[in-house]
Amino acid sequence: MEADFNQPQRQSIIGIFVMFVYSLQGYTKALWPVLIIFLVRFNEYEKSNIVIGILCVLAFFIVLGIISYLRFLNFTFHIDHENEEFIITEGIFNKTKTTIQLYKIQQVNINQSLIQRLVGVYELAVDTAGSNKKEGNIRAISHELALDLKARLLENENKKTVNVEDTISTLEEISTEKTIDTEAPFIKISFLSLLKIGITSNYVKSFFVLLAFFITLFDHIKQITGKDVLHDDNIEDYVDKSQVVTAFFILFITFFLAVIVINLVKTIFTFFDYKIARQKGSLLLSYGLLNTKSTIIKPEKVQITSITQNYFQKKMNVLHLKIKQATGGEKEDNKLAIEIPGCDKLEKDAILKLLFQKIPEKGVMLKPNFRKLGFSVFLTIGLPLLVFYFVRDLLIEELPTIDYFVLLFVVFIGIIQLFIFKNNRLYINDDFIILQSGAWDVTNNIIIPSKIQAITTSQLFWHKNINIGSLTLHTAGGNISFQLGNFTAIKQYVNLWLYEIETSDSNWM
């Protein structure tokens, strides 16, 4: 029996527990430094204070439970078929009513976190082209209800592509989506491929995340205890001044190994059991170890496809593929991009062929003027050296080996900038525009000219004599920019793309 979505519906009763856990997670993330310090110094507190603390915690749980119940009670959703709108109401004291027009719905994803898996419910997330975030989130409904609601929400989209005679058959296909609509997976990302990607990617990002974690922890410890761990006078008891370089090297190696382990664990937990299946000409992706996710990629809505690979990944025959669909938000949000990690060259070609009906090829090459390299070197090496020149006398007494680190910095950054300049290329043919960029991780961003929303060209007045300028292509999935290339060639291609945009009838929304 199908649910009647014309009337306001509530989530499953277990949604009270789900909301309680999610609220508790939010407060825990905000207060984790205080909790760690409380546990470390637990033995120092008097028994009376401990009892008061326990009572406060119990009161907090009771209040949080009441709030979760009220949030569950006031959360309803239904479909207004007369106005073709999906309506969600929520809130305790300040009621919020979210209205989503059905024709704007891009996709409906059914996900399941660890908590939701334990209690047997699912989350349904609605994404539209009018924002760069999920507009509708229902966190606790049964799988059958989620599939039924998903089919109802996407009925409008299917009606746009069929005529009157096909309407009945189309609706029959929608109603049987959960049983026969999806083919068997044609690509499965193996555990070995995830291991390869995990140990060969995201070094810099993971390093700074780990560094930020320790800095935040030390800062909270200083605020609560009044002790500065990083500038403790007794630090010399642990590291001798003559062994600063050795200690720094050991610390760096430790951090590097920690980064690899963290990135490896994150990759496996996020993308475990990655499967890709065909569904009515689209790609159905499902993955996740603790938090399972399911999403659909529609070829007509794909805006930017990015292929990233470094030297080690090339030798291991793995790469990272990222797909950005139309979001319509005011700014690009990489968190909304759909990632396919660990696929090999054959799997990549199969995905690209399904998305574009052909494998994109690189055409005419545009490369930046050497002044781009000079300007980048000035910003990343020249300015830091200028600052160092003024503070050198203050640092030389504290760190006698500072000159060696400066030399290492100049060589390292110089090599990076050289590779960035060498890899920065714009390839153009009749069907595709491919922007290549990156130093170690080389990324190729692929777009179709007909999906460009707007084009921006710019040229500084001192660049006119040497005929160089910059180009930015705006799409509904983000922007790509190419700087300081041949401006005459850029303008010629811009005129061609503008004509193609005007004459194109592609349905990318």
C-alpha cells in the first residue's frame, strides 16, 4: 500500500532517538576539549563537585531528550500536488516552512549512517538547482517509504522527457524502480584500489587538518590550565638544543606517517564497497562502511568532470574522479562534488563514455606566458624572503639553523611553482574544453562548451602590448580559470563558445 503524501507525514517514531543522537554529536564536537581535560583531571576534583557535575549531565540529557521529542513532533512533510511543491515544516518555538518546487529537484538521495543503520531507518536528502546545500532532509523514515517518496518527487522530472502516449508506461517504470530499475553494478572499486588511493593522496590537506587539531588542543589546554605546553621551560629536559634538527626530523616523520594512516582510514571508511550501476542511462553510486550513501549522476546535469592523478597513482593504475552537477548556488562547494576514487583507466573510460557518449580528447593547446611563473615565484618566494630579511636577526639566535630551512623552503617552493607552470595548459576541441593544472596531483577539468553559463575575460593594461590575458568559464557546477594566455586566441574561442551557447538546446538542468 502506497503512502498518501497529500497529507502531512511524520518520521518514524525512532526519529526521536536519531535526533537526540545527532544533537548530542553536535554538542560533543563543540565541547570535546573541555571533556578531554575533565577526564584527564577527574581525580583532582572533589566528590561533591563530581556529583554536581553528574547531575548537570543528567539534566542536560533530559532537556536534550525533550527538545528531540518536540522536534520530532513538529517535523512534517507532504507533497502539494495542486501547486507541485514539496513542503517540510519544522521547529519548536520558531516554526520554519520549507517549500521546494518539484521541477527544481535535481536529485533525491537515500543515505544511512551508522546510527540509522542500528535502528533500521534511512535518511532522504533532496537537492535542487537553487542552492549549494541540501534543502530537504528527512532523517528517519523506513526504506520502503523513502523509495516511494523518492519516486513521487522525481515524477515531474520523468514527465518532462515523455509524451502523452508514454506517460502510463513511464509511471509504471517509476513504481517498479526499487525492484527492477537498476542493473547489476558494472564497476566495483576494489579494497586494494582504495588502499592505493589512501596512501597516495591528500597529504597536504590531511597534514594541516592534523596540525590544526593539535594546535586547537594545546590552545584549549592553555586556556583552562594556564600552562603553555609549546613553550614550557622544561621542554629542554626532553629535547637538547643540539638535537633540534633531529627532533624536528623525527616529528616530521611521525606527522607524515600519522597523515598517511588517517587518510587511509578515512578513504576506506568513506568509500568502502564502492559500486557503480546503470539506471535509465544514469549512474547509480552506492558506497560507505559505517555511513552508506546512494546517489544518482545524470549525464545531462554533469557540469565539470575532474580527473586527478599523481606519479605514484599513475604507476599503480589508479586515479581519482570527481563529478560536479548543477547546484545553482552562489559559490562553488567542493563538498557537494561526487567522488569516484580508485578506478583504473578502463573504468574511467567507461564512466566518461556514459557521461559524454565519447571519451574526451585533448585538442589545441594554449599555455600561459612565462610571466605567470615569475609572478607566482614573487608571491610565494620573493615576499616571504623579504619578510624574513627584516626578522632574521630576531630568529637567528633562537634557531641557528634557520638559514638551512630557508634554503630548503626556496628550493621546495621553486620546484612546485615550476611544475605548476609546466602542467598548466588549456586544451580545446569542438566538443570539450579541458583545463590541466597542478604540481604533484595533476588534475584535468573537463566541461562541454554548451554548458557554460557565462564567460569572463580580463586583461591588465600593461599586458596589452604582449597580448596576454585571462579567461574564466562559469558553469552551474563551479568555475575554471586560465590565466595569462594568448589573448587573441582566447577571444576567438570565446566568440565561438558564445555562439554555441546561444544555439544550443541542451537540457543540463
